[in-house]
Amino acid sequence: MELRRLAGRFLFLFTLCQVWPSSQTQQHGLEPAVLYPWRQARGGLARMKRDWIIPPIRVLENGKQVPEPLVQIKSDKVSTGQVIYRLEGPGVNQEPKDLFEIDEKTGWINTKMPLDREKYSSFTLKAFALSPSGERLESPTTIEIYVLDQNDNRPNFTKPQFEGSIREFALPGTSVMRVIAEDKDDPMTDNAILSYSILKQESFPPNKAEKNMFGIRETTGEIYTLEGIDREEIQAISLTLQVADMSGMGLTSTGHAIINITDINNHGPKFLPDKYKFYAVENALTEAIGKVNATDGDEQGGKNWEVQYHISEGDPNSHFSIITDPVTNQGILSVIKPLDFESSPEHELVLTVSNLVPLEGMSLDSPITTATVTVVVLNENEAPRFYVDPIPVKVPESIVPGTVIAQNIAHDPDTTRLRFEISHDPERWLAINHDTGVVTARQAFNIRSRHVKDNIYRARIKVSDADTDGISTTGTLEISLIETNDHSPQLFPLSATMCSNRQTKGVLLTATDEDMPPHSAPFTFTMLSEANWTVMNINETHAILEHLVDVESGEFSVYVTVSDSGAPQLTSVNQINVTVCPCDADGECKAIFDAIFANRVGLSFIALIVIMSCLALLFLLLLLTVAVGACKRHHMKKGGGLLIGVSDDDIRDNVFNYDEQGGGEEDENVFNIDLLRNPSDIVPSPSPFAPPVSGFPRGRQPLRKDAPHNLPSPTYPRRPPADPTDIEDFINDGLEAADNDPNVPPYDTALIYDYEGDGSLAGSLSTLASASSDGDQDYDYLNDWGPRFKKLANMYDPR
């Protein structure tokens, strides 16, 4: 730094020595020195030399004399004639313009205005020597002009306020931060050599600092500590700074710095108070039964102030939990596992608190402190409890009614009197003793029920207090059903047709079983004392029924037994009605006359007479019907214009009410649905023992085509439920029984509106809406509709 100062002073003196003679010459009116920049030879010698090196011209900034002559240049050609001098470059005809000028005749270079070194510190110009005609007399030469610095700029801090921080109790001499100032003067001169100092300090809170806490290095601006500071007393210090150029002897300016004292963990947390008593209700999960307090002397809200709580003793079963409130630093005690008053009416907990950040070694406080918390459990009436929920049970589906399924399933810590009931049993398979809770089977189970999922039937059992306020709980009874062989196999079809020729194929029989494997297939087919018939298995579920010899045409009843593979094995005897008929070459039964004449045996004379008599009688009835019709038409012709009341062709319009809807199973007073049915579709009741169906005459029941005939009807629920909650089950049971009844229509049978009576003489009226005009329409066909339409034909077609 000292060398830099000496160099700056030497340069300053050298500049003064160079500029001072020219200015002194001008002041005394003496002839200034003249430069001959184009001179290349000395004394007229012919030997060529290098160009002269012109020293730079130096001028002080902020000059007071304007214009100020700097130097005069001359050309050697001035002796041969007139010379014109020109100057070009930055400061003349280039930006920044109009700073310098040259006298064309004398060659003097002058300043036109004061110069500012902070804007332009040097200029490089080109000088020309020209003849009056503009011809260059000399090669252009370069002139360098340097602007010398003056101390005309104050140093300034780079920021209006500097901010820094230092840990509390930092050792003296610890660096805090560095402040920086700038000076626009020439950094190579003493004008830009800066010096820093601290003018004053102020503490926060005020008047806490009794002596200087910080110092600053003059040449670098580095601030460092002089004393260790306790953050609990002083949180920050504000410094007023000064910077001066000329090594502290020149121009000055001020600035500010804020130094914050950062906290260290030199204070341990402490409980205040250290004994607590809280209350908790048994069998309840409580988020906060109480709060404990801990204090810490470190900065509130800082990381050194944050604490954590632990339950060190008194909670072996993990009933409690404690967390930290991030705002208040309190500990919140919670019940995360229900308490039981009967087993432990009171709990004594030991809590510990510590900082999240380890305590500094210089601290004298203990890192961990403890407190005692007593939790008193309040007794409450508890709901009964199931020993196991769900309750697993495994029984065979063909269980005997009255068999015990489950017992001793629940208890109550407060009382011994309980009441049991079944809250959900969709199939009504279960019964329960209301006092003991013994669950028994009401009837055999059906593993194929829609309420059985994956062979598991689920029911809900409700148990409640009998002595107190009736508090209750509900559990699930899961019954795993074991498949048993409780269904005999069935054989289909029970009626068939086959050819009398035993060379043709027999009847394909199929066996089914409602049981599931291994109690179903494979099936065994056998004949039951039939000498001329045989049955042969073709796979596990099918067999072929054949006759061993050719048999005559007719009806045969064949008995076939089928057995399943269950244990014990079940067998059913099935009567198969086989119609044997003569067949053609394609294996199809022949027509009746073909069968008669193709029969090798032939018909007896009496049978032939009976057949022919029937045919004759049928022919006579047909002739009688035609004759009666002809007589009626003849009578109408004689009646002339009497159209009303005398014609048998009188066509009455049958009006049907189509806005009636069926009233359900019990509605017998609404419109009879038989009127909407085709008489050919009504069949006799399949069984005289089947119950009559509302809406139909007795003995004329509709036939369901989606179910086999002659099957018994299921049992309908007749007894209304005792509990209102079972109404849904009662309705579902009734719907399911009706859906599975093959002898009656279901509840939602739609009314049939497509039948309107037989023998209507009226044709289609669609031609009335045709696009043809009345003139193109032929109405002769109306004469064939009867007497009432003849007049209509005459109205439209008077021809």
C-alpha cells in the first residue's frame, strides 16, 4: 500500500512538471514549444530513421481555462508553401464530439470544454498536414491525450445498510462481515485510497451495550467482534460507519450496518409445574386429556427453543401418547388405546422433556427434566363384548333342526344379565335363546341359497344390557356350510319318441343333481326289470335308452334308476314314457295313413270301420254348417232394407278396458285376465291339488313355459313378522317363493293386450289412410262386408 501511495504521488508530480512549463509559458507570453511530429531526418542527411515517438499530452480534468492550449504541431513542408492542419478522432469529429480543436494555420491543439476523467480518461487523435488543394503533405500522425485525475468524487457504500449475524458468545476477533465502498476517482491515485471507521453503536434493546462490541479494519472494511455477547440480553447492534478517501484525509460519507446475535442452545427446558392430574373416560379415545408446560430460555420460536416430550414410565400397554404443540411448546397428552376402569382405575405417568437440538457444552442446565402425571379413569357403562368377532362356525348343510351351532359368545364387564337376539338372518335358518345366547338351527340349510357366498352364510347377532340403559353391540356369525348328499339325482327327459326299428338311435337320457361334487357325477344308470329295454352309460352324466328287440308301435312306460356318487349314495327311480312309432328312412315318424298302410300287421276290420265312421261324421257336420250359413244369407236378402235387428251378420264392437292393471296375488275383483287371453292358449290345471290362482277360473290355470310341469308349489310365508325390521325379509321370501312357483304367474306378470276375439269379419282399415284419392279408390269390396257396409259403399261410390 505504501508503494502504491508513492507511485501515485510520483505520477502526480511528473504530470505537474510536464504541464506546468506550457502553462507558465502562456502566462508570461513566451513562445510555447513546437512539435514536429513528421520530422524523420536530422541535418538533411539522406539516411532514413524511424518516425518520432511523440510523448502523450496530459491535461487536468475540470480545467478552469477554456479554451486551453495543449500543444502546437508543425510540418517541415511549411517552408515550401502554405500548410493546413486538420485533427480527427474521438473528441473531435467522433463521439464524444467537440472536446478538442486545432487551428488550421498555426497547428495549435486546444480544449473546447472542461474534461471529466470519470467519463473519458484518454483520447487518441489523428493529425494531418494538407496543402491548400487538400493533398496530404505528410503521413498522418497519432497524438495521445491523457486526462489527469482530481479528487472530485466522494466514496460511497455499495449498500444503504449492511446486515450480518454472529453467534452469541462468539470469541473476540471473530469476523462478522465486510462492508464495501466505492470511489470513482482514479484507483491508481491517492484520491481512491479509502479508510473505514465506526462512528457509533446502538444496541437492541437500547442501552444494553456498555462498551464497544465490534471493531472494523480501516483498509478492508471487515467488521469483527471485540466482546462475547449474550443473546438473552442483546439481540442486535446497529453500527454507524464512515468511509474517507485520501487515506482518510479526503472526502467522507456514512453508512449503517445491523448485526443480529444468533441464538445457541445454552438453556435446557424445564417443567413448570412438575406435577399434574388429569381425568379420562374409559373405553374412549380422547385427543387431549390435558397439557403440560415446559419453559426454555433460548429464543422463542427458534430451533433451540423447540422441545420433545416422552412417556418414560407408567404406560406398559401404550394407552397414552404425548405430542408437542408447535406454537406454545406445550405437551398434549392423549388416550390412543381405550382404558378399562375395572382393570386399572388410575395411571401414574412419568414424562421427560428435552430439546431437539443438543445442548451446548458451555451450558450449566440439565438436558432432560421430568414431571409426574396422574390419570384418573372415570367408570362408564360398557357395551357387551363378543369373545370373537366374527364368530366362525362349521356345520353340514343338512343339519338337524335344533342342533346347537354356537354358545357362550359374549360377555359384559359391568353386568351379567344380557339379552341376545338375531338382527339379520335372511333365510330364517337360526334361532337364539334370548337369555343364554345359545344359537340353534331352525331348519336344514341350503348351500345353494343366494345368501350363501363361497359356502359361507352370515348372520348378525345383537347383544344388549338387560339391567341398565340397553346399550348394545352387534357381531357377525359366519357359518361355513359343508356340502352333504341330500338331493337325489333327476333324469330328463321323462317322455320321448323313438322308432320301432331297433337299428335306429335310442333316447339320450341326462342326469342332474342339485348337490355339488363329489356328491353328484358320475352317475350310474340301470334298468328296473325291463326285459326288452336296456340303458347304457356314454359318459358321467348321459346314457342311451334302447330296446333290445323290435317292438310294435305304441306307448311304453320304462323305469330307469339313476344313482349319484355321494356318500351315502342316493338313487331315484324315473318313469320314462316312450312313444314308439314307425319311421321313414330319415328316422322320422311317418304320417298316420302311411303308418296304417305300411304296417305289416295291418288293422282289424272293426278298427277300420271306426276310423271311416269318424271321417264320415266329420264330413256331414261340415255340410250342415255350410247349409245353415246359406239359409241365413237367403233370409237376409228377403228382409230388404231392415238392417238393424234382423241380420245374423250383425257385427258388434267389443270394447275392452285397457287401463286396468293387475292388483297382484290377492286381487280377485279386477278385470278377468282370461278375456285378454287366446282361448287356445288356456290349458287345464296341471294338478287337481294345485291351489287356485286369483284372476283365473278354478281349474284353468295359466301354464308357465319356463318351468317343468307337475312340480309342487313352494311354501309361501303366511305369518307376518313380529319385528318391523324383518318386513324386508318377509317380502323377499314371498317374492322368491312366487318366482319359483311353476303353477302360477309371477307377481309382475304383464297383462296381455294382443287378443281381441276370434272370427272378426272386418278386414284391415289401413287402406283408409292410404295416399290415394277418393276418386281412385274402389269401394266394391265394402259390399262383401255385410248389409251395414253396403250403404257406406253406395255413399262413396254411387256407381
